[in-house]
Amino acid sequence: MVTEHNDTIQRCVQKCHGVPKVEDRETCASGYSGPVPATRVNTSQRLQRLRQHLRNNSIDAYIISSEDAHASEYVSDYDARREYISGFSGSAGTAVVTADKAALWTDGRYFLQADEQLDCNWILMKAGQPNVPTTYEWLEKELSNGQAIGASSYNNPIGKLISKGQWLPEIQELLDAGIQFRPIDNDLVDAIWTTGRPAIPAGPVEIHPISFAGKNWSEKVGFVRNHLSAANVTALVVTGLDETAWLFNLRGADIPYNPFFISYAIVEMDRVRLYLRDHSTKLSSQDLQTHLNTNADGSCTGKQGNCVEVKNYNSMKADVAALAMQSSTRKIWISHSCNYAIYNSIDRTKAYQKSSPIALMKAVKNSVERQGMKNSHIRDAVALISFMQRLEKEVKEGKPWTEVSAAMELKKYREKQDYMKGLSFPSISGFGSNGAIIHYKPSNVTDRTITTEGMYLLDSGGQYLDGTTDVTRTFHFGTPTDFEKEAYTLVLMGAIDLALLKWPAGLYGRDLDAVTRAPLWKAGLIYNHGTGHGIGAYLSVHEGPGRISLGYRETTYESKLYDGMFFSDEPGYYEDGKFGVRLETIVEIVYVSTKYQYKNTKFLGFNPITLVPFEPHLINVQMMSAEQISWLNAYHKKVMDIVGKRLKDEGLTDAYKWVEARVKPYEMPTFPSSPATTVTCSVFVVMVTSVLTLFQCSM
Amino acid sequence: MVTEHNDTIQRCVQKCHGVPKVEDRETCASGYSGPVPATRVNTSQRLQRLRQHLRNNSIDAYIISSEDAHASEYVSDYDARREYISGFSGSAGTAVVTADKAALWTDGRYFLQADEQLDCNWILMKAGQPNVPTTYEWLEKELSNGQAIGASSYNNPIGKLISKGQWLPEIQELLDAGIQFRPIDNDLVDAIWTTGRPAIPAGPVEIHPISFAGKNWSEKVGFVRNHLSAANVTALVVTGLDETAWLFNLRGADIPYNPFFISYAIVEMDRVRLYLRDHSTKLSSQDLQTHLNTNADGSCTGKQGNCVEVKNYNSMKADVAALAMQSSTRKIWISHSCNYAIYNSIDRTKAYQKSSPIALMKAVKNSVERQGMKNSHIRDAVALISFMQRLEKEVKEGKPWTEVSAAMELKKYREKQDYMKGLSFPSISGFGSNGAIIHYKPSNVTDRTITTEGMYLLDSGGQYLDGTTDVTRTFHFGTPTDFEKEAYTLVLMGAIDLALLKWPAGLYGRDLDAVTRAPLWKAGLIYNHGTGHGIGAYLSVHEGPGRISLGYRETTYESKLYDGMFFSDEPGYYEDGKFGVRLETIVEIVYVSTKYQYKNTKFLGFNPITLVPFEPHLINVQMMSAEQISWLNAYHKKVMDIVGKRLKDEGLTDAYKWVEARVKPYEMPTFPSSPATTVTCSVFVVMVTSVLTLFQCSM
């Protein structure tokens, strides 16, 4: 599943006359009397109530971010404040409400979805497009000297507000213009979301066995302490839910699609504290006590070796503040994903603001995790292939499959696999024009029947105890148009060109991205999302700190590429209103051998671990180079050798045949420039054309 | 000619025991008794005298940069302080002298050259290589609390010292460690360089006609004023010599290889001041008075319209200081290439530090300049091809050509061309192992005979009134080895892949670079320099603010790529001690048409304007893709159509034949995957093999 493409933003302001008139949102235009999408949530009442709270708090504009207190990409239903106020359910977006306007910014993956879901109270801001202001540019135009912007201090990570102890330049610019910026602890959406709100998540935690994790938590804490020593800081504040899950070899179920539990941690050289919701109940598990080497009351009294103190989630902020106050405390390591409330509880001079060291440790998988990732992808391929064989057959028979029923049924195929713990994200099951909505999530009101008359894009993945998967393939069960084939082939060529690349160790993913986009660019086509995201091992489907994407965020947030990282390789093409193509394969970064080795330079490359065949009848092989065809043949052979064999062993004969039909090797182009060959064939043709005009030998 | 590759620097310190023992410098190792390169300058006396001045000034380490007061890449012989003190003559490098050590940092282009030229007083620091400290890291280790670092305030551009009014973090780190940093106006090398020093350059200025410049200076000053208005600043301080030359449509001869004259300028909304050495003599020219609309005394009294006040070079600093003192002055625009002395004459609160707006205006050529660049490259190709035909013929005949004699003779061929004003840089004429020295400048002591037994790399260019050229081709006049052919072909494939690329407008050069390197990387080979540099129109051969290179300098210094910019496309490969390959073609950025045009996205691409054929017998076409072969054929056709025709028209028959022999189109590979063809040929073979075993039809 794709991540945002960080296009350089054209810093020009588009003036929106009146409230909701924005290009492409014709249903909101004055005088419009046609149908309104059933996907839209009526937010009038909610906005009216929120604006009352704005007035009560003397706030003139209120920012509602997507994040929870842990900067999570997916949030629990309880924390879905931005979706509640706007109706927009995508994973990324920022809403701003003023006394008379409401605007929502989102990125290229979500433009179509946001347009479908936002009602006419909302201005849709297509971030990164020409003439679209950034949130702060818009706020500076909308507000004047003396007015105030509010935002929840818990639900805003400091990376969005602060850099090196200073407000970000865009916020500083507002302050310079006399506009106040006021992070507040009591969220105003919480104040109005009183009925029908889901419960606070506080589910159980599970121990993640060493047979999957590869390293025990005590060893991982030791690695963190090495970083504390090297940086000469007293403590690391851990706020990311994936980080606490990875660090303590624990998993939970508080967040949809992510096996996380709501938590914080503080790691010092001689002390480790873990903060959990409903911690007493969790501690009643003897297994957890043993795993963490903790007493039943969460204390470490009398414990030998590393012990984790388990404490109440709500006591975290006070503990951090107290630690910062201690004279023996040098500095406290706070990452950019720490929320502003925790950060603000520390004296500025004590804050050591830097990316969490856990991010890179977690991204570079150990050998047990690497094998688990591969194993989980084989089982995942078995599920996907088995389902796709059935779906294709039944669609061709005219059975009434829809986007929603297909996604639901595919989930059942995954659930039959060992170690399955749920989906890793909402399946993107898009037929025809819905395939062009990059992060499309089918629902009852948008659901389309899957037929032989269009392209079908299926982007899905599972959480398994040994790994997280994420795979996209695009299909056509009838006869594709030439343009559909061309687009598919260009996307495939880009995906292969990235997979083929080798590079000297030490580069960033951004350095490689253009290689993937080049085949589409040459045809005048682009895709508005990143080429590759990191992926966790039974953790987040989108995992930092590496990425494969053009664009210039702070380099301090991005890591170089290292052996043992896993990324998606997923170029795409989207023809609005018609179809989408995306081909996503998870690849492992490995050291590769090269014919030569310049001054012992180490070279890295990609090993594909997603093993699902591509669609021969969507490939125009004449567009491809010999190198690309050779890769494709080798990949398909690997699919057959590993997943084909597994299907056969499991007696899944129909699925085996479905794969077999797709992996026939393509013949390679020949080079006539070898003089012998050229002459031979030319002479040959000259010699025999008079006799055998029926045949031709084209070179 | 290549520019530096900004590798990410491994920040580990290599401890150098004793003075000059550095890896690869075996002639400096203790106990060594073998030959010492004749290229080495004995710097013992100079260092001894400089150290006396260090002691007199209570300075513990002195930094000697390459730059003059104008941050020039090439400096006048008078300003070659770094070369004088170290013996190293490369265009880039930083020397540091302490009480008992002397160290020189340079980049990958110059590692071999520096090793040849530095005597054993010097530690060679290979910047960017693992375990090599940066200058400031080394200084921090070498010095202690209370000691002082000195540097010339005139010969250090502030971009190397200051960012946003603050010392750069690496300098701040020294200050935090109690080490002083003291820019001083009176350079200490000047103090010791008393005998044998070349004269201060103060040559004449020439008017650059509008027929070549395309726009008059008054219009250009208007563009600068638009930037002053937009930024709400009072004045622009112009310190770059290419900027004054471009702005006033003037050229000079104070700097080798660059048509520049030593100068500063100040542009305000209602006033323009130009500072020249020996300004009274220059003003005696009536033409110059008319051109600048200036009185004979340099004043503007009584002048209508835009007038340039011409003043004494030495009064610039005081004028800037006075301007900054005026209460009506808001801010003064200072670019990162302004020297520290000028910057320091302004109150910090008045400095507006940003890239000069002239840099981008100058890089985006107007239509007259674009045509001039193309015309000059055609004449330059005529000269190079005519000479190369003769050189190849005579080398094969056994005539005694050497690197030096070839470079000198080629200069004469260029000098026969219209509008020729000299070379644009020292020709890099490297045979065999000398070709592996990236910025090799042949001299009497290194000169090698050119034979049929090795590769010959020739990188050269001219200054013409209508454009600046820079071209590299690599030759072999005998039988190349398979590896030489393979390396040449990989470099060519990279050069072609960049030339073939199309990309959506809005990207930086760094986004494209990997495309060029990929063919070499896949073979395990790399080159340690940038892929492309900007080039001026009768200005610098290396011109900012765009570049095509991996690496992460401050993005504020780098520009996006725009229609009308010109860059080199010059990948290479260098096998130390054996040979070098570089293929450099100047390309113009143009809007390109694409088969599709996604949402009216504008696409950019490259139009090659260097028109010199490649070497067929160094190309292994079987390694190339159909797309690459197709580009090569089209390029060679263009060479023939334009330069071939010119050679014919000029009666240069031998040169014409030399080109003709090189531009024969390669046959394209064929794709057997079209089922009809495949079957046809297979059946054909089966049918006839029994009869005709003599021939084969390979597919």
C-alpha cells in the first residue's frame, strides 16, 4: 500500500471565494442541483457545536490532526477525531475549522476519496498541487493580528511543530504576524464527541515469542543504552506504539490493522518503565510478569537483571516531568513523533530532540525476522493466489462478485494460513474507475460488481506472527484495451527497473526513485505517491525511517538504506474515472555480488519476497528490454519453484495451474549486431526468399 | 569537465601518527628510500616562514582556501595562495597549517594529482572517504581550549562559514570547545609570498555585444530590481565575477580560462555601482562610457535613464558599510559566495543572506544565448574532429604525439574557429594510466606518448563569444581489451540513459543522477564525481545553481531544473594506474513532447548540443538496449547532418570521412515474443536445418 509523495509545494495561495467552491467539487457549486454522493457525512451539527467551543475558548481556528498521542498512522476508533469532524476516513489529512470555514488537506492518494466524503461545509485542499496553500499559509491569510490558533497538545507530534527547540518556520511566521499558536491539553473535538463515541482502547497484551522476534527485550534495551551512552543523555522517551511493541517483544490489539497496545516507555541506563492502560489487569498475567521480570505490582523490588517497571499509562507525563527536574538528569531523548504535551512537560534545555534510535534498529531486521518475513509472504501468496484463481473463474462464469465481497472472501483465505493475526490494512479492492482512487476502501455505497469489462486492482496484506505482508496486483478478466496493457507494462517496467538496481551502500531511497518512474515519465505519465515504504515484521505496514521516494523532507528523519531492511516496490498509474494499475512487491535489501567490485565497494540490491505472478495478457513484452524480460522470467521461475511447489504440496491443484499458466518464460530479443549472425540471417533470407516467401526471419 | 561528487562524509577521525604518513603516500613513509615524484614542490621554506607569521599573530592553525575574494573556481596566478603554500595545483582544495603539521583536503577528482604534487610536509586528506576527518573535525582534535584558528576574511566565502547569520555548526562546535575562530583581513600567505609573485590582475574590459548577450544590461538590472522589490531589500551586493560579467554584458581577462574582470557591484532601486581595478584607465574608453551610460569620471551626473557609476575596486567595502549604516536602508542582499570581509562590514541585522538572484537568471539562457551555445558547439566540434582525425592517423603512423603536444595542437585547431577567445579550462589530455586522474593536467614531468597501446581521454573546451564548450571523448587507436570496451560501453549506456530521460518539470538534478550511474553500478563500478554541471554562455565552464549529482548540500544553494539551462552529461569510469573513460556531452534542457500528457503535466528532457561521434570499436552494442541503440543512431545521424555537413562545406574531407566511418547506424535487436514471428522462424529452422546446416537463424 502506497505512502504519500512529498511533492515540492508550490507556495502560491488559491483564494477560495465563499465557502465550499473548489475545482472538481461541482456538487458544492452554487446553483448545483444534481445528485450528491451518498458517501458524504453531514457535518453541519458537529461543526456548529465545535465552533461554540472555539468561541468559549477564544480560539479562532482549530487544527484537528489525524494522529493520536503516539503519532500513529492508524488510530483507534476512539481517536478518529479528524474523521468524526470532517467525514473523511483516509489515513492522512489535517482539518482546520474557523468561525466560518472548514478546510481539509490531504495528499494525492486521497484526493478522489476526500472529494467523495467531504460534504459542502468543507473546502478540499489538495496538498502539493499548484496554487494550493499549505495549512499555515491558509491560516495566515484567514487570521489577523491578535487571533489565536488552537490544537491538541496530545494529538500533535512535535515533529509537526518544533525543530531543534524552535517553532517550525511556518509557525514562527504566524507568531511574527501577531497570531497566537496555542497547543491545549483538552481537545475540543473530545468536548463535542459525547454520544456514539467508541470506548477507550485498553485490550490485552500478548508476548511475542523469541522464535519470531529473534532477540529478547533485554538485549534490545542494551542496544538502546549504547545509544544513550554515545549521546550522553539520561533517558529515552518512547512514544511510538510500534516502538514499545518491538522493544518489549509484546503485541496488542488496540489499533486496527496494527498489533499495538496503547503505551509509553522510558529507558534509562539503570531503569526501564513501561506505561500501560489498565496495567493492573494486564499484570495479573503470570506470563507477562515472567516475560518482563516484573513483580505482580509492576515494581522491580528484589528483581535480578533487567526488569521492566510497569506503570499506569496516565502517570507517564508526570514521571517525565519529574525526571527532567532531577539535577542528575543531563538530557532526555525525545523523538519527532513525541507528542507536544509530553515534550512540553520538559524544560527546553533538557530536551535532546532527535529521531528515536529504535526506528533504525527495528527497520534493520535480524536473521530470524528476515526468515519470518519470507515465510509469511509465501503463505500470504498461497492465500492470494488461491483466492484469485477462484475469483477469476467465477467472474468469468458471471457470478456476482463485488469489490466488498471479494475483499471479505480474500480475508477468509488469509485466515486459513498459519500464524494469521488479521489484515495489515483495509483491503483496497477497486474495480474500473474505483481502481484509480489510490487508497480506495470499498463500502456499501461505492461497491461495484467485478466483471470481465475492466481492470481490477487488489492491494491487501496480512499480519502474521512471523511477518507483515502487503501486496498489490492488477488484473483484467476480459480483454484489456491497448492503453490498459501499455500502462500495466510501463508500471511493470518501472517496478522491474527498481528491482534490478544495484547501488553502492550509503545511499538514500530518494536517490533511487527516479529509476522506477523513468519508463512512465518517458510516456508522459506520473503517479502521485511514493515508490516504496518500509514494512515491519508483525508491526506496521508502513514503517520508517527509510523510504523510496523523491522529495525533500528533513533528511534527519530519513535513514540510508541498509542490508536487512524491507521495502515495497510499488509504482502505479491512475487514470481518473477509468482504471488504476499498481504492482507492489515487497523486497528485502541484501548485499549483492557484482561482476566487478570497484575498490571493494559493497553493493546493495533487492531480493523480492512477494511471490505472486504478474498478468501475461496485460504485458506488452515488445516494450520491455532484454534485461527486464530476463528479470521477469527469473521472478516467475522463483514463484513457481517456491509458491508453485507449496500449492502442489497442499493439493491446491487449481491454484497451481493458475500460476503455471502465468509463469511461462518469455523469449528474449536477439541482437543482430553480432556481425556473424546478421550476415548469416541476411544471406539466408536473400538466398531463400525466392523459394520460400511464406516465412520470414526477422532480426 | 567534471565537478565534485559530494559523498556523504563518514565522520570518523583517522589518527595520523607523526607527520606525513598517509595511506597511498608510500614515498613519505619513514624508511622509504625510493624515487620521489618530480612533480612535488618543496614547501619546507614556505611553511617555515608561514609558521613564523602564525606565531607572530598568536594563531595556532591557519586555513588557506582555494578561493579569491570572489569565490572564484579559477583564480588568477596572483591569488593562487593555496597552490603556493602546498604545491597542489588542482582547482579545489583546502590547506591547513599548524605549528607542526600541514594537511590538504581535496575531493575524488584530485586524489591522484594531490598525491603526486604534495611533498612529505603534507598530509593528504581524501575528503569523503571513510575514516577521513573533515577539516573542522581534524582541527578540533589538533587544537585545544584557548587556541586560535585564523583564515583570510577576503578569501573565504561566507557560505563556508555562516548560515542565516550564525556560524556553521562545525565552527560553532569549535567555539563551544573553547577554540577561537578569527577571520583576518591581512592574509598570512600574502605576508610570505614576497618574491616571484605574479602581478595583481587588472586587465581591460570588453563590451559583450547584444547580438551575443540577447538582453541589455539595463533590462537585466530591471530583473534584479524585481527581486529586490519582492524581497523588500534595499540593495544587492554582487561579488561573483561571472555575475558582474553577465549583468553588465562585459568580459575581461583577469582570470585564466574565464572571461572575467576583477570587480564588485551594488544594485539598488535607483542606483547601480560597479567597482573595477584601475577604473580610471578603463573609463578612458568612450565605448565603455557609452555602454554603461556613464560620465568619463565614472559619475552619473546629468545622465538620463539607467546609468552605472564606475568606482575604484578598493572603495567597495566602505561603500557597503556606509549603505548599511543609512537609516533608510532596510536590508542588504548578500549571497553565500560573498566574502567574509564584505559581509562583516554590515551590521548582522541588515544582512539578507540568500542565493544571488543573478545565478538563476544567468543559468536560464535566453533565446539568443541558446542559439549561440549551439553554434559555438558546432564550431568546436569541427575543431575537435579535425584534430582527432589527424591525431589518430599520425599516432597510427607512429608519429611522436604526447599528451602535451596533442593538447597544444588542439588549441590551435580551436583558435582557427570564429569568435574563439581561448580555452575554457586546462585541457585534460590523459593517455593510459594518466586518463584515470580525473582532473589530470599534463605537464612536462608527467607527459606520456600517445600510442596505439592504450586508452586516450581528452576533455577540453573553448570560450567563444557566443558560448562556452566542454567536451570529453575517450579513444583507443589500437585494439582495446574486452574490459576497456565493457567500461566504455557502460559509461556510454549511462550517458544515454540520462539523455533519454524525460521528467515532470519541478525536479532537481539530484533526482535524476542515479539513472546515469545505474549501468555501471550493476557491474559493480562507480565514479567519484558529479554527473553533470551547469555551463555558462561565454562565462564559467562550471556554472550554478543547478547540478546533476547525488549528495545533500543545502538545498537553498541548488536550483531546480528549468527549460533553457545547459548541463554536461558526463559519467566516467577510472581504473587507477590503467585507464580512464569519460564521455561528456553538453545538453540543453527543453520542453519535450510525450505520447501522453498526464493532466497537462509539462515534461522536460535533454537536447544534446555537443556533436562529436562516439567510438564504434569501443562499443559492445550487445550490452545495450534497443532504446539506447536507437538514441545512439539518432545522435550520430544528427552529428552527420550538422557537423558532417559543415565539414563537407568547409572542404575538410578527411575529417568528414572520419565522422562518416563512426556514424553507421547499428541494427536494432528484434523481439521474438510476437508469436507469429517466433513460430515462423522456429518452424523455418526446423524445416530447413536438415538441408541447410550452414546457416543459423538465432532468435
